[in-house]
Amino acid sequence: METTLLLEKEAVENLLPQKFPFVMVDKMFSYTETSLVSGFKIESDNIFSNNNTFLEAGLIEHMAQSVALHTGYQFFLKNEIAPTGYIGSIKEIEIKRLPKINDTIQSTVTILQEFAGITLVDIVTTLNNEEIANGQMKTVLAK
């Protein structure tokens, strides 16, 4: 069952364990049990920006927080509090281009496998419909 919606910054931040200034996701465009599309507008005061460029660490953190948003929303739908999650591993991250201040990036998270609090995902990040990064992450929920 797919739910297409648009969650803005405040609603998204309530679903993430990260808090300002460390939040790197500010929109949720769509959600299914096995996927999510998130967005983020890069502001000039972002802690991962330097010389008008959003750094690699920020891009990877955006990707990880997109996975966390999927988990947070999943628990929200069950009226449960989401446990804290951690990046278990990052595999095959390819960064083709770094976005700039005021750019809005979008990431598509696809759940490849989920078992016992461990989730393997594929993530593709785009800017103006051009792929700028992709990779796989494994996340682990705290018990």
C-alpha cells in the first residue's frame, strides 16, 4: 500500500532522532513499506557546507537520515516510538557531484532486506533529476 504525501520540515523533524543543526532531511514526498522519497534544501548555515558547497559528509548524512525517516515513519504509523538506529555499514557509495547552497536534493530509499532490526537499503540521491550519489547502507536499531 503506497501513501503519497508531503511532510514538511517540522513533521519530518519529529520523526528523526537528530535535532537542529544536525537535521539533513526536511521533506518526505512518498512512503511505502519498502521505499521512501525524501528531500532537503541546503541552507547557507548548514554545518556540512563549505565555500558554497554541501560536503560529502553532509550528503552521506542526508542519505542515512532518509533511512531513519523511513524507520521513524514506520513506527509512527504503528503509534510506537522509534528506537535509535545506527549505521552498521556503508557500501559502495559513489558521489558524482556535490550540490551547492540553496539546492534541493532528493533521495530515494529502497529497502532490499529487513530482518531483526537490521535493514539493508539502496539509496539514490538526485539534484534536478540528475543522479549525484548512490550507494548501499546497512542500519541497525538499538535494542
